[in-house]
Amino acid sequence: MQRLQDRVAVITGAGSGIGLATARRFAEEGARVVCVDIDEDAGKKAAEEVGGIFVKADVTSDEDVARMYRTAFDTYGSVDIAFNNAGISPPDDDSILETGIDAWRRVQEVNLTSVYLCCKHVIPYMQRQGKGSIINTASFVAVMGSATSQISYTASKGGVLAMSRELGVQFAREGIRVNALCPGPVNTPLLRELFAKDPERAQRRLVHIPVGRFAEATEIAAAVAFLASDDASFITGSEFLVDGGISGAYVTPF
Ligand SMILES: NC(=O)c1ccc[n+]([C@@H]2O[C@H](COP(=O)([O-])OP(=O)(O)OC[C@H]3O[C@@H](n4cnc5c(N)ncnc54)[C@H](O)[C@@H]3O)[C@@H](O)[C@H]2O)c1
């Protein structure tokens, strides 16, 4: 499929995980991909692989975010798709009773303020074009509570979800779609390592997922490519769950 032929896509956190899988998928579908990451090695590698360009940026920096879209526009002549995906989930973000103010603030900066900055800087390009698709990575924890808390992470993703909805509504008549992607747990190296050490911990989570497994990053990337494309032309302001049924489940199959 070439649904994204010649569209210019900027992906934050393109060096790893969901961002990397999406960079590959976008390129397969014909897009020109601008890979943004704070990790120079990983970001460069991703850009080389997909035949795009790399921009080193910290998504918490106003100047860096402005520069990454400017670079995309100056190089390719438009900014059609923004996948605002970079995020962190550090171990010092835990129960509200344990999480200190510095850990709280850091997660808010990287996961939520970054999305504010990305949307603020990319929307003017899309307004001038009269067209654009923004996909902000939230999480299923934006719509469900967890007893294994990461309190700042959860609050940040709730913020991403509410902000995306509002922007989707505000800019709908200017041809700009804004959706919040809410992935369920994804099979990442970190998750695999954690659960290899502690199978009980993995099982405690898996039992809640109707399909009985975690997502692969490629399955999340497929949803992002759909939202980015004109196939999703009537989808905006949505809470786009790609979660194996977790948020709809009461009793799951054996
Ligand atoms: N993995 C999951 O199970 C899961 C589930 C739901 C939502 N998410 C969300 O999906 C997104 C991607 O997660 P992932 O699992 O692919 O993570 P990952 O750690 O594999 O990749 C994140 C990338 O973001 C980059 N990054 C981190 N801070 C940055 C900054 N300040 N500026 C620029 N780049 C920065 C990292 O260098 C890394 O390459 C995150 O927003 C995460 O919260 C992940």
C-alpha cells in the first residue's frame, strides 16, 4: 500500500520501539520520514534505514521542537504528518506515596509538555497547507486505572488524551485531524526482560488482556499509519485504542 506517497512525516522517539516500527511502516507506505530522537546513534540509524533524515532534538525544548519542524519543511517542502510519540516511564515514577516531585515533573515534561510543544509548532504549517494529521501517543492507562501505579505517567497520558481531543475539535474545519493513540502494553525489550525475571508479574497483566498476549510494535505502527492516512479522513478527536480488548474486558477467556 502506498497511502502515504510523498507525505512528509515527523516522528519523535523514532530511534526505538513504536517510533522505529512506525518510521519503517511510513517509509513502506511511501512517506518521507524525519526521524527525531534525543539519542543520536539510534535516531541516525533509524533515518538511514528508512531513507529519511535525522534531527537530534529534546522534545522538552521549545527551540528544538521549532527547529525539527522547520528542518522538515526546509528539506521536503511540507509537514503533513506529526507523530508525537517520544515518552518515558522511569522507575522512580511509582505509587503516589513514593514518587517525588522531581520524578513527577520530569515525566510531565517529557510525556505531556512535549506534546503541547509539538502541536503548538506543527499546527501553523498544517493551517497553511489546509491539511494535516497529528497522532499523539497516549496509553490505555489514560482510560483505565491500575493498581501497579506509575502516577505521573498515567496523569501525563490523561493530559495527552484530553489535549488531543480538544485540538481535534478546534481545528477540524481547517483540515487538521488530531487523534490520541492509546496502545495497550507492547512487547518491548524492557518488558521482556522485566517479565522474564518475574513471570508472575507478567501473568498478572496478561490475564486482563482478552487476546492473551502483549502487542507487537508493528501492530501499533499499522494503526498509526491508518490514522495518518486519508483512510482515516473522518476520524478526529478520537481516543484510538489499540489494546487487544483490555479496556473493554470484564471477564477474559481462559
Ligand atoms: N511500550 C509500551 O508498552 C507502551 C504502551 C502504551 C504507550 N506507550 C507509549 O509509546 C511511546 C513510545 O514508547 P516505546 O515503548 O516505543 O518507548 P522506547 O523507550 O522504546 O522509545 C522511546 C524513544 O523516545 C526517545 N526519547 C526519550 N526522551 C526523549 C526526549 N526528551 N526527546 C526526544 N526523544 C526522546 C528515546 O530516546 C527513545 O528512542 C511512549 O510515549 C510511551 O509512553 C508505550
